Amino acid sequence: MRMARHSGLQREVLSLYRKCLREIRRKPTESKHNFKSFARSEFEKHMSISKKDFGAIEYLLRKGSRQLEMYSSPGIRNIR
């Protein structure tokens, strides 16, 4: 069985999601579920965007990267 090839943007989105999951592992045990739910809902919220809407995807990747950077701070211990 062959894996489907992903476009560059699709790889970037998957990479951002993996970075989010890695960062969640560093959070306190009691808040990991909240962070995971937040990350999942942020990605699912935008699943309907067309693969060809490069501008929107690039914007959301930048926004997501900034959010990840912000939430990666050790001072942020929980999210709602």
C-alpha cells in the first residue's frame, strides 16, 4: 500500500500539528487534555478550507505558529 504524497503546504500543516502535540507533552499532566482539545479544535475549525486557498492556509500557518510560540511559554500552565 502506497502512502499519498502531500503538498508542501500539507506537510507544513502536519508539521505544525506535530509540534503542537510535542509541546503539549511538556505541559502539566492535569492540563494536557485541555491543550490537546484546544489544538484539535483549532485545526478542525479550518478543515473546510480549500486546499487551493494558499493565502488562507499560509495565514493560518503563521497564526498557528505564533499561538504555539505563545502557549509554549513555561508560564502558560493551562488553557480553556
